[in-house]
Amino acid sequence: MVEPVASLYENGLERYKNGESAESLIPVFKEICDRSKKNATAWSSLAWLYLLVDKPQQALKAAQKGVKLDKNSPQGRVNLAIALLETETKGVREQIEIVQRVMAFSAEIRQELAENIEDGLTRKPNWASLIRVKNWLFT
């Protein structure tokens, strides 16, 4: 029996939170995206995983799909900004400004983004692009 996409996503997210490597989770999230092509959260998660394993071109494509599907996702826009930085593609400022506006209205989103950034820096210390985004958003 094929596992439903929602439980596959929750399982993958739980494995990530438990410290499983991004490399081993990429196939899981690729399958989710293949099975649920309009799942913005899954595309954003896949982009994050690609960023963690230094695959910025794949991350950029996944992040662009995620933001196209959900223009209101602050994490999706953060992932897109990082991918743009890492591929030296224009458009970073626009993404950062949108996230800053969203953060100004929601302390909860601000806190969630801060936690996600710290998680990224724990998994990939000295991640230059993420440090730049962190500085733009939180200083």
C-alpha cells in the first residue's frame, strides 16, 4: 500500500527533526513533490534540504516552485533568498523585504524563522548565505 502524502511528509519532517541527514531525506521529499506537485510546503522543504547539501541550482528550482505555489510563505521566501544568494541570481532584496514585512506583523512567524535559521546553522555551521539572511532579518 502506498503511504499517503500527508503522512509521508509528517514522517519525513519527524526524521529531519530527529537529526537524520538532509542527503538521506531528499529522496523522500522528492517523492512527496512528485506525488503532490502543488504542495508548496513540500517544495520549500526540498529546497532547504538541497541547500543543506550544497546543491544550490536544485534548491533554486524547488524554492521558486514553492514560492510560486504559496506567495505568502515566509520560510519559502527565506529559502528562495538563500538559493538566490548561492547561485548569484538577482532578486534577493525583494524576498528579504517581503519576509521583513510579514515578520513585522507576526511575532510567531518571526520566532519560527529564527528557530529555523538556528537549526540551519547547527546543521551547517558557517553557512555564509544563511548568516547574511539572518543579519538582514534580525539586526
